[in-house]
Amino acid sequence: MKIILAGGGTGGHTFPLIAVLREIKRHSLNAIDFLYLGPKDQFTYEAFLKEGIETSFCNAGKVRRYGGFSVFINNLIDVFFITPIGIMQAFIKIYFYVPDLVFSKGGYGSFPVIIAATLLGVPVILHESDVIPGKTNKLLASFAFKIYTAFPEKNVSFFPLKKMVQMGNPIRENILSGSAQKGKEIFNLNFEKPTVLFLGGSQGSTRINELIIQIIPEILKYFEVIHQTGFEDLERVKKYAKALIKEDLSSEYHAYPFLNEEEIKSAYAVSDIIVARAGAGTIFEISANGKPSILIPLPEAAQNHQLKNALTYAKLTQSAIVIEEKNLTPNFFLAELKNIFQFKNVKRLGEQAKQFSIPNSAEIIAKDIIKFLES
């Protein structure tokens, strides 16, 4: 049996695919081969390489939503040249690979793969992480025979109900196995104050980094900080931090460009609260680990889906505060953070967060896929 995995090429697409393939390997009684097919991306290539999964690449055109004549020309090139080339490349690969199924996480990179698979009669299953589906999944929904959704179906009103099944968002099982003691060792924590984990997504967030730089002399008086900066911004952040942090507080700040699987599960375990963007993958990992959060949606996210994710999650769990970037002033943020620990039951917030999660989502999806393949 053979499965092609498709997705956009960010952590939000790649990690759920990895979570599901691990569970399929664990539960299937038959040998199953996997192939990732999508746009060339170093992050995705390295992630699947670690899993021992073959990767193959095809072109995929983007439709950019911001203005300008040059953008208009690029969109035309991508739509009328790059995407058709990508469909032909995917068609050839799928024709010779002969998969039994394509499982897609959406994103522009999956479009050529799904179109080619449909032309060749290969069954397609989509997974939609966000409350507001991405444009690609909306366009491709008619080609799929089943669509898994992360959020409750009532919040996803863009797909045919007969195709939709709420399954949660797949997360890697290892993400839930961190220990506070291991985290203390990895991050060299003092454990004398509450620990705040700042996450900026797989590539980091310059604006969250900027916020931390502005509040770092003050926040370290009350909290110990683990800060994932992204590779490109690490040295700049560390330079400012060194200049701004008083010597007696320097051991309270811990900056890392990226947190690998061992590090992120330990970071979740030791953190008392998490400050992050509002991608669905991050939200469901926060929920599964039972942590309260402050969510700062990325305003440029397509169709403002991160804001919708954050507001829906906050409403359903009452465990998160949502701060839009337009309201993200240093003083306001710091006041909100301090108020959580002063006036709210942090442990109870974490319990409310955990009630929302479907921590075995990857296993549920994997078993459903195996059932289809064996039927």
C-alpha cells in the first residue's frame, strides 16, 4: 500500500502529516510506503528525512493577496504557468508511484497534487486545521471523498456536511511526554518564578521578538522566560537582551532559534503560560498540554484565519486571552500577563484548555485511513 502526503511546507502542515504517518506505521498490520509530494522546501525536506520518508517535489503557484502591479504579474505567472507545470509534474510522479490514497493538509503546495490525483482517479482525504478553511482546501473540497476538521463542525461551514468529520488537529505523541525536571535541565531554569514560553512559529516572529525586547527589563522581575526567536532574528535579539538585562536577571532569560521535538515537549512541560501566534497546530499543542495562553494572531494570515482560530478557542475554553497586534503595546501586554497570575487560577485555566483537546487525533485519523485502505 502507498500513501502520498501533501501540504504547504510550513510546520503547521508538516508536523500533523508526520504525526499521522507515525500512527499509521504503528497501527497498520500491512507495510505502507509514504511519499511526500509538494513544493521544494528545506524545512519540510529535513523533517521527512528524519522520518525516513522519501520526498519528491513539484512546482506550486501562489496567489498573493496584497496589491501592486508586480504582484499582479507574479500571480498571473503562477496561475497560468507555474501551477500547470506543477500539475504535470505531480501527474507524472503519481502515475508512476501508483498510490492508494493522497492525504493532504492543504496549502497552496497541495493544489497540483490533488488535481493530478483526481485526474488519475486516486482517492483524496483533506484535513482542515482552521476555523476558516484555507482557499486551497475550499477549492479542492469537491475532489475529496472525506474532509477531517480540527475545530467543531459548527465552526466550519464551508464544506459539505456529509464529507466532514471532526477529528481534531493531529499532534505528535511525543509532544505530550515532556517532564518539568528534564525541561529544567535542558533550559537551565531557576524555577524561582513562573515560566513564560514565547513561541513565534517555526520561523519565529519578528514582532513578538520586538515586544519582548521592549519589556525584557520589566518582565524578568516577575517571570522566567523561554523565547523561541527564529533563526534569522536570534543574534539581534540576543544583542539587545544582553544590553538591556541587568546582570542579576540574566539567568532568567533563555533564547533559542528553534525548539526541536525534545526541546518543545520539555518547554511545554515547564511552562506556566504560553504566548504564541494562533496557528491551529500551536493552539492544539497548547490545549493538549493543558496550558493557559495569550494568543497574538498574525494579522497577515490568509482570510485572517488566525484571529478566528484564537477567538473561537478562547470562547470555547475560557483559557486564553487574545490580543490583536493593533492593541499589542508593551504596557498592556505586561499588565495582562501579570493579571492572569494575580487574579486567575492558572491551574484551572490549564484544565479548561485540556478539555478542548483531542490528544489522540493522529491515532484516530490513522486508524480511519487504515480502515479505508483495508476495505
